[in-house]
Amino acid sequence: MTFRLPPVERELLPGGATAVVARKKGVPLAAVRLMVRAGAALDPPGRFGLASLAAAVARRGTRRRSGRRIDELVESLGAELGAGCDDDATYVALSAPAEDLPRLLEVVVEVASAPSFPPDEFERLRRRELAGLEHDLDEPSTVADRAMIGAAYGDHPYGHPVEGRARDLRALRRRDAAAFHRAWFGPASAILAVVGAVDPGQALRLARGGLAGWRAAAVPAPEIPAAPPAARSVLLVDKPDATQTQVRLATPVFGRASPDYFPAVVANAVLGGGFTSRLVETIRVTRGLSYGVRSRFGLGRAAGLWIFSSFTKAETTGELLQVALEQIGRFCDEGPTAEELSRAQGYLAGLFPLSLETHDQLAGKICDLELYGYPMAEVTGYPERVRAVTAEACREVSRRWLPHSGGSIVAVGPAARIRRQLERFGPVTVVPARRVM
């Protein structure tokens, strides 16, 4: 069955921006998302978190409007303005009644193209981010996720948390945010997506007019290289007060546009991505080692990670890891059974339409298509492509990418109680939890 999307019109605007409009009838709403190809991968060394902070501060004032005036305008639309970034891009997004499309476009373009980075707002948000990291220090799961990124990616441009680290945030100044925007933000790197009960011709005219005044001469973002494979490493993040261990196993994989995407997604659904997956069945149901077990792919434009995550009592840390690695190795050798494959394909095909129910979700998917460079046919034909994956393709892609012999192990817990359990997996490096924040 082919998944239907509303008609899409795409136009390259005179300044170099790409505008994409999807007319979605029914609910009289419109979603506008402006994406700029400049994300955390462009953070300068010693300034990790700059792209994220710049996106947050851009929301708080432009050359024309103060943050308060932006808030008043957005509230008058009955909307919520979002701004943020990931490794590859920065996003500004807004949804409101379709009749307010001109003002929607105006606000989104203004925030993305002409932020003033008010000094008081910059300092307030910088302090808020630092306070958030201090709070996160008490969340072992968050500490594990942050440590995992650096352990698996190393010195790769994706190898730091998007939100940055405390030592870098302390060094950031308003001029850094202004310089980041000046260097990387311009119409030639921008994609504007409009989805809703709108006339495509009118929306494109509004896009041309709204972006006509943006003449920044930003340079294109450099191509990010693929991430090298991760040899087996064991990082123990010491939290002496913890009674449980947060466990992560991660390895670098392909970028989103890779032909391995569909076999990998199906294979992961069988292995650890669903409630009836092998890892869940073995670790949670059969062995009773954890209530929380999951594996997933997190993919960017240039590279991604396959991630296994779980938690367990301190005294069963080594046992949980051993069971997980045995199951991963067995899956790489055998692949899925016919029953497992069919069940995973049905689960994925049935779940996919839910990811595109709202106008915002569809606008995000349109931006993903442009950013990652995969064809629309992967969206419209998603159920067919999932069901076309064979058991052998799952086995091959698993052997190629999953950490059956390599990968980075991260454990967050009391080092005195779990270090010896981890030594069977390789030399253990111990760091205090605060160092990864």
C-alpha cells in the first residue's frame, strides 16, 4: 500500500532559498518551518553548545521586535514559536490558523534572518542552560546519553552534545552567537516549508516576498565526513550515590540517505526496537535484569549511531551487558526468523502514518527530505519498502554495522561496585560524572 501525501510544490527562490508548499485540506491550520543548514556540528572547538544557544536567543529579539513584542504577536495568533537545532541544522517553526499565513511567514523569517541577540537575554539563557546541566547531573540517564556521544563519535563534528558542555557554555559570549549567525545563516542555506489549508501559489508568493530582503552572504556549511568505526572501549562514569547502573552500547553507522536505511530499521525492530524484540524478551522477560530495554538508530546527514540503552541493579551490570552482547552477536549470525520479520514489518508499516498526522510533522518531514537528500518515494512508499526487506538483508546490514565485536560501552554508576564487572569487556576508563556535563 502506498502512503499518500498532499500535493507538494517546490521552488528555488531568487536569493537561493528553497520553498516547499504542501496543501493539506481539512483542518484550517498552517505550519511554517524555516530550516538553515547550520547546526551543532559547526560549533567551534571550545565553544560547544554555541549553535543551540544562538537558536534559543534568536527567539528573544530581532532588529525589528523585542522578545516581548514577538511573544505578544505569537500569542495573538494562538500559537507557539519554537526554535532549536540538531547536529545538522537550525529550525524556527510556528503553527496557527491558515488565514494568518502572512504573519506566520513574517515572524519565522524575521527570527531566522535578523536576530539581534539581546545581551540581557543572551546572559539569561546562558545561565539557564548552565543551571539545566547542573540539574541533569542528578539524572544518570541523561549523564549516560551525553557520555555516549563523545565515547562513540570521538573527535568527529557530531562528537559533543548539541546543548554543549558547562565549561564551554561558561566561555560563550554574545559576540560568538552573532559571529556564528553571520558566518552560516543565509538564504542559500535555507529551506522554507509551508503545510496546511493554503493556496500554494499564494504561499510561494509570500515566501518570495518574505525572503527577498535577506541578503546575507553566508558561506555554505562544509560537508561533514563519515564517522570512523569505534573500537571496543569501556567508559565508566562514576556516580558513587547511584544504586543502579545506566548502560549504553553505541557504534557509529551510516547517514540517513544510505541504502542501508530500510534493512537496518527493520533489523533493529526485531532486535531491540519493539515490545516483542529479542533484547526486550531476553533481558526483561526471561532474565528479569531490567524494566527498560531499547535499541535505536539516531541518524544525521553524514553519520549516525546505533544505540542500545538499559539500566539494571549495580550488581548485575556485567550480566546485563554480557546478555546484550550475546544477543547482538547471535542476531548478526542468524538474522531474524520469518515470524519475527513479518511482525516487525507490520509494526513499522502501521506505525509510520502516525508520524505524519499533524501539519508540523509533515513540515518537519519536508525539511528532512531536503536536508538529508533522500527521495520523496521513501516517504510515500515507506510501507512497501519496509515489507520488501528480506531476512538476509537484515542479517547483512547487522553484520556490517552492529557492535558484535566493537562499539563503545558506557556505564554510569558507582565505580567501586561495578568496575570489576566491566573489566571483562576491555580496559576501563573511569571519569567523574561532572566531567561529561
